[in-house]
Amino acid sequence: MKRRVLIVDNERVIREVQAEYLQGLGYEVVVAESGVQALHILNGPDSSFAVAVVDWQMAGVNGRAVFD
């Protein structure tokens, strides 16, 4: 079973580069383009992740709010 990683960043290029790199290492990657989307994923039925890489400074729901 692949370990899952959640990437949360409002910049598309950063999400794509991180996802491509981690997928190349064998991780299953789930991406969110905002804090709101990340919270939706984390409150959903398939919310188990080995690690989350979260942008700290995003408009609206920021990284600190996702972390909390």
C-alpha cells in the first residue's frame, strides 16, 4: 500500500512540482488548491495521510487553520 501525502498550496506550479516529485518516490499524492479544499478532504471519508505539506500563507483559510 502506498503512503499518502496531502499537498496544499494555492500556487499551481508548486503543487505540480511537489506532486510529481513525491509520486516519483512512490507516494500516492492528493492535492488541494486552497485551505478550504484541504479541510474538505481532511473531513472526508478518506482522510488518512502519512504527511501533509501545507503552504502557510494562503488567502482565506491559511495553513495555520488547516493545521489546527
